Amino acid sequence: MSLLETLIPKARAAHRTLVLAEGHDPRVMQAAVKIAQQGIAKVIVLATPSEVHKSTAGVVFAGLPVTLLDYPHSPDFERIAQALFELRKHKGLTIEKARTLLLDRLYFGDMMVRLGMADGLVAGSIASTPDMVRAAFQCVGTAPGIKTGSSFFAMELAKPTPAGDSILLYADCGVNPDPTVEQLVDIAVSTIASHKVLVGGQARVALLSFSTRGSAQHPMVDKMIKATELTKKRVAELGLNAVVDGELQFDAATVPGVAAKKCPDSPLKGAANIFIFPDLQAGNIAYKITERLAGAIAYGPILQGLAKPVNDLSRGCSADDIVGVAAITICQSLG
């Protein structure tokens, strides 16, 4: 069973509401219909009347739980502006600037999520990732105990790992270019939480390096050793259902026979299902290699570490891609 085949029933059972912010994109309108038809969520699409006219050709919403919201003229606009002002006034935001910001559909939609008017948001078919991340961090903020927002890819493998896992999580592959030790700990803890809501079962976390247990010496290796120590401590403090080890090379983290030779005392025993990369270059390269050469399906980058779920899309996405991210977003809201 594929990842989405397991997630869509969970989303249906949750009876949640999703904001699709980019109603000026015909793909978003098509996705809204599919999301509603499949019962994944009730949908609020942000779109002005002129945008609706241009982007809904051939799209039929009759009888579906889809609301087309002319957000600049929403009856809740002033209330949301006041909430944004209160949230950001310590940063110098005035009420006038708050009103102006809310004309940006990303800020309006994210504030809806923050205020509980919706359970999650999906956008990015038109907006850039930096714009998506900026609005999400400013409006929704990070989860309790987490200072660093990050992202992961859910890699659905064509062939299971030797340990039998068909879904692996790779992090961070989309947000933090060169994370510090403390940021790596946040990334690891956030990915454990993501694994819990999307995959389930025990999280087995490998912090990766070009070294296994001191086989090489370098400041980059030292960073992963320290991050492993602090991640283990945080996991124990939080009582998370996770096993953590590092610093490990990828083969020592995924192949039991290699682990038995390189790190025989590793609690992972070559059966990791979460991989924390030392930097964005390594993570991005790895997920693309896994996708292109191993035939894996890559879902993401999925944002994590936020107080409520907000997710980015590829600007080349299809309507079906948006449906998949919607299901993931709704399931994240259950965590």
C-alpha cells in the first residue's frame, strides 16, 4: 500500500479544513474539487471574483464542501489584521502594515490557520519557497520546544530496505543550508514527530556523515557527533519512541551486514528509517539520487517544526500533486 493510500483514509476520518491559498491557479481549483470529492478535507480557496472567473473553466463545485473566499473583502479581514498586528507589533509592525500584508494571500491564509479558522494550508504552485517559508514562520511560528523550522522528504521506495521499510524520511532537504548542532537537534526531533503522524511505529534515526564512529576526523564530523549526543538527550527527555545513533555513513545506517562490521554496537543495527543530513547540499543531492536512480517517489519538501501545518508545492506540480500534499498536511494536523 502506498503512502497516500494509508494517509487519505486518516485525513477523511479527521473532518478537517484546508486552505488552498492560490485560487488564481487553475491547478489549485482542479485540486480543490478532487480534495473535496475524495473527502480529504473541507476546502477554502482564496480567490477574488476575477480570479475565480479566470481559473475555474470546466471546474464544477456544486454540492462540494468548497468555499471560494474573496479574502481582501472577507468579513474577518479586520479581525485577522488586528491579530497579525498584535503578533508582530514587537517587530515594528503597525496596523496599517498588517492590513497591507494581509493582501498577500499567503499571510492571510497562514493567519487563518493560526487563528483556528482552518487546520492547515497548502500553496507554492505560484509562490516561491522563500515567500512560503517567510510567511509561515512569521504567522504560524514554530512548535513548542522547537526553534528551527525545517523540512523533510518522504521517500517511497520501489524496493524495501533490508530492514523492511518502504518509507524513509530525509531531513533537512529544503530549508536550512548549513544547520548548527542545535538546529540539527531540532530537525531530528521534528522529523521524529513527522514520522509518528505519517508512518507510525518506532523512529530509527541516523545522523549521517562521511565518517562512522570516528573513522575520520574533521570539524564536520565533530558537528554530527555533538548533534547525536544532544539529540539522544532530547529524545530521552521528551520520552519519544525513537532510537538515535550517529555519526554514521549511509551504508552503516541502512545495511545490517555493514553495520555489524563498522559499528557492531549501534542500536540501529543498519535499520534506520530517518536520515538527518549534515547540510542542505547533502540532503538535496541524496533525495534526488534516490528518486532518479532508485525509482523512489519523493513527497516534499514537507515543512515541519511549525505550530500548525503549512506546506509548499513545486511550481511544476499537477493537480494530483496538490491533492497528495493536502492529504499529508491534514494528517500533520493530527499530531
